[in-house]
Amino acid sequence: MTDKHKKKIVILAAGSLDAFTAKTAAGIVRYRPDEVVGVLDPSHAGERLEELLGVGEGIPIVSSLDKLDHLHPDTLVIGVATPGGRLPDEWRPILRGALERRMQIVNGLHTMLGENAELAELAARNGATIWDVRRPPEDLSVGMARAAQVNGHTVLTVGSDCNVGKKIVAIELSRELTSRGQDAVFVPTGQTGVMIAGRGIAIDRVIADFVSGAVEQIVMEQRDHDWIVIEGQGGIFHPAYSGVTLGLMHGACAGAMILCHQPTRSCLRHTQIPIPSLKELIAVHETLMRPVRPSRVVAIALNCLDLSEADATQAVYRAEQECQLPATDVVRFGAGPLADALVNHFVRTAQPTS
């Protein structure tokens, strides 16, 4: 997926084509649609992909790889998150079939397929490759807030919970800034973002002591850009992911944050823990950043995928009134309000105080 030439991608999403479990599939389809030739999912074969994921009109869902042989696919992307990031046994024949076709396997699971003796040998024999996207670099160091010294405008998407759209907001924001003639770059920190951009580090696989250092490293690598938009992970109150979230915040040392939220969600995913109010979320994120680098939440990004257009409009209005900040749904209404808020914020913070 890092090659410059256009790929012919098949996405493996067996039995899991929904907006949350298949968020990797949805991300690849949304941002690399011209390269996706099909989705492999026997349980949904023949159905309309756009009705399942909200994107992907015209991309076929098939029951087996041989249904797509006439298109000569060269890449198989594992497009779903399995329990514990493990490789299901029933996928092994599919992976073997891809390697026998000399396809690259792009793997976002926690299981490192390149370490599987059978698959590694089959890849070598057929001249195929396996890219374990979550494999971290070997030369990481601890974070020391060096990213706070970056001259460009650094922006981090944070969330009320996991799976609320932090990646999409970061991508759409960087695109909006670029469309305005700004020098903006998207910095991915999760496996799907890395697959889309072809670079970055999936920080949830990094040893805890080095999470902030890993984020610091990939931010510093982009320090020559005027706008550096960093993808957030997890949620600061979620017991499963708060460590990754805080490490990312302190590694990025962003000058501004965008708070992402799904208005119809009342509890943290897979728990009965209530999500705090937007005002409390803003206060906590800003408080946690203050000793390292003072940073402000400057706008709200809502994920209204399960709301009608009218209800989404009302949700955006309520968020604006509650927080006295600009708000939008970047998919429904665009990222313009976020970009405007950020430009205004950095203009104000650059002004000398009297």
C-alpha cells in the first residue's frame, strides 16, 4: 500500500460488514475508492456495500477471491477488527489463496502474519509480501515534549469515546486546509490511517513507555509543514484505551484540539460508564495538557451517521450552544467550520499580549 502506483485492492471483511467492526474497510473504501475492486464477505455476497457501510457504491461484495480473478487484484487488505486482534482459523485458506496469487497482504491485526511460518514461506515462494501494519519501529524513545517546539500549527483530534470518527475528522480537516491553499499534512496513528496514508505508526501496538515518544517522532518528521493534523485514538475516560489516549496527547503536544463525539451515544463503548458532558470533556482534555503545553479545544466534530439530516442539524446547533464553540459533522456538512476555528485560534495565540 506504500507503492506509488495504483493498487487493485480486495478487502477481507468476512461476516463483519458494519460501520464499527469494519471501520478499516470503510476507511479504505472512503479514501482509496478507485483502488478497491471488491470486498470479500460470503455472508453478504451480492448485497450493496453502500447500504452496509455508507460508502462504496458500485464496489461488489463477493464470496471468494476467484470471483475477482478477472480484475487481477494485487492486494488483500484485512478490513475488520477481530476480537483481540486474532487471526480466525477460517481465514487461513483465504490468505493462502492470496499469496498463491502473488498478492500483497496488508494486515492490521495484532497478530503478526509475517511471523507465521506457513504464510511467510508461502509468500517467499510466490514472490508475495506481507505488511504487518501494527508492527512498531525498533528505534523508539520516550517522549520529552519535543513536539511542543514545532513551528507549524499542530492539531489533535480527541474523542468522547473510541470509534467516534477521530480519523475521518483529521483527514477531512487536512483536506479542507489543503483546498484553501494551506500546506497541511495528515499524521496517522492507527492501522487504518497508516494504510490510507502509507506511513505513520499504529501506536496501540507500541510498548506503553514509548507511546508518547512514537507520536513525538511522527510529528517531528512532519515539522516542515505549516499545518500538522494528528489522528487521535481511544478516549481519555475509557478504561481500555485511556493510556494510549494520554500518551498520544502528551506526545503530540498539539497547539489545538478538536473534540469528536457521537451525540446518540450515552455510554462508553462496551461499558455501562456514562459519557461526561461536552463541557466536562473539554475541561479535562485542556487540564491534562496544561502543564506540558497549554492547548485549547477550539471546535466540536459530531458523528451523526445514525441521525437524519434534520436531527444532525439540530445536534450540531445544540453542541454549539452548549459549548459556545463552532461545531459540524464533517461527512454531512464539511470541515469548513473546524478550519475557520483553527485559523482564528492560531491568529489569536500568535498575537503579542500587551
